[in-house]
Amino acid sequence: MAARLELIALGGFPLVQPGDDLVELLTAALAANFLALEEGDVLVIAQKIVSKAEGRYVRLAEVEPSARALALAQEAHKDPRLVELILRESREVMRVRPGVIIVEHRNGYVHANAGIDKSNITHPEGDPRVLLLPLDPDASAAALRRGLAARTGTTAQVIINDSAGRAWRNGTVGIAIGTAGLEPVRDQVGERDLCGNVLEVTQPAEADELAAAASLLMGQAAEARPVVLVRGARLGRAECGSGSLLRERAMDLFR
């Protein structure tokens, strides 16, 4: 485990448009910040620029709400068209109160409003639109990792993060919704602590911890810093996605 960690937000990152080549934008941003990828580096990338590049916009004018969406919209005090999109992006509605709908997203994580957002996107006058999460964040992270390796010769680890709330706690933190090239959860079961006790359940969610740390630099408003380079993390390497971060339903005490 590293004793020192460096996090660098890449300044000057441009506004991303549908169809943009994120690998090209990332390599250009690294160069503009006088940085080059090194082995062991982790790039934490905000979900929003991935969604934008993948064209995950939806115009609300094009959405026809179902009967279920109309009923749920009254309970949640939300636009029925937005509620319809939340339902389409979800496996299950778990909780509802005015202002928020908690769902199990189709990719498995529990999220408010299915991660659908309208902040930091432009809205043509009289034509509101929203941005959905990437279709497959793990596949997006893997594609970025491959592209960066081909472009730079260095195989960085990649985390796509998003902001989410937590049970029993106020506020939001960054979480990893997509990963590539790293072990999202480090299993320390069987290791010993300072006092020689054998660890029985310790499994740090290192991808989430880095996602949260990077979110501090990214910000939530007009900071325009959607990419953070993490150096010195020494994460385990693995060719897997973020699935190990999702707790099995039978073990989830909040459902």
C-alpha cells in the first residue's frame, strides 16, 4: 500500500460534444498540463464527459410518459417525462419521496434518479434535455484504457466516477461506476492487523476511495476539471470491471 498519493486535476479540459474522441482529448490535456502517463497511474474520469462523448442525451420533448410514470411523478413531484426515463434506466424502484426516486440502475448500482442529470449540459431554449449514464461504463473504461495504451504506450488504469448519496449519511461522494485494469475491491481477509489479529471481513473498496478523492478536485459546479490523474496508488491489476463493488441482494440489509 502506498504511503504517499498524488492527485492532479487536468486543467483546460474542453467541453465535450457527442462523437468526440476522448482518448485524443485526454492525451492532449495531459500534454497541455506537462504530464505523461507512467506505469501504475490511474485516470479518474467524470461520468459526464463519457456520457456526452457517447451521445447519451435525451430531449424531454421526445419522451412519452407511461401510466406508471405519470402516477410516480405525482408522488415524487417530478416531470413525468423524466420519471419515464428513470423507469427505463432502472431494474427496480426502491424508494420514493418528493424530489427523489431511488432505484436499482440497470447496471446494478443503487442510484438516485438513475443517475440522470441536467447539470453542466447546455439546454436549447424551450427544448430541455437530460444526460443518461453511459450504456456500459465498464466497457467505456476498457475502451479508454486500450485507446490510451495505443496512443501513449502506457497502460494506465481507468476509473469512471459519478456522485452518489449514501444510506444514513448526508451529502454525495464520488463512486466508481466503471473500472478497467484494476481490482476495485482489495481483499485483506486473512491478513493480520497491528496487534496480530487475523482480519475476517476487511475489503477496502479502493476504486470508490479514489473516485471520492478525485471528486474533491473535480468539484460539482463550474470547475471544469473532469479528469484527475492519480499517481502512487499501487492498485492491484485485474482484467475485470466494477462488478465486485456491488453487494449481492441477499446480503443487502437496506432492501
